[in-house]
Amino acid sequence: MDGQRLQELREDKHLRQADLARAIGVSLPSIKAYEQGRSNPSDEVKVKIAEFFDVSLDYLLGLIDERVSYRRADEQRQIIVLPGDLPDAAILDIRNFIEFVQFQNRRDKK
């Protein structure tokens, strides 16, 4: 797990390490060790952390940089994670294409 990322999530919510430990049911030394990279939480604790902060496990592990919601099961079809280095023009093209597909879909339903 990315300890720096955990610390940032905690600080963004203005929580002390003790607050987070209490909220997810682990000890204060465990939170300190996770943030310092001296220890990795169990998979069960990783899930608790992801649920608590509403971030994906991929984000928590440092695999992606987008803060995707943990509760995205219902939203999954609505989330598209784009590479961070796409130029603005390419993002606009993607949005326009999505709007075009939506327009065609509405037209076909009539």
C-alpha cells in the first residue's frame, strides 16, 4: 500500500492517525507503520480503508492516480479514467464522441 497516499487521504479529511485507527478498528502503531511504509495492512484492512475514504483499491495501492470511488459498482459504466497526459483537444474529442453516441442511441429508441 502507498503510505504517502494514505497519509494524504487522512490529512485531507483533517483526521489524526488515532482517529483513523479508531474508525477502521486497528491500532495507532499500525496506522503509523502503514503511513511510513514499514508495514502493509491485511487485505481486509485495505478494504476498510478504501471504504472509509471512498477510493478504489487501485488508487490506495498507487496503481492509478485518479480518485475513483470504491462504491463505483453502480457507477462503473459512467466512469472513464483517461490517461493524465492527454491533450485538452483529445479530451474534447472524446467528450464529443460520447455525446454523438448518446444522440444516436436516443434517436434509435424513437
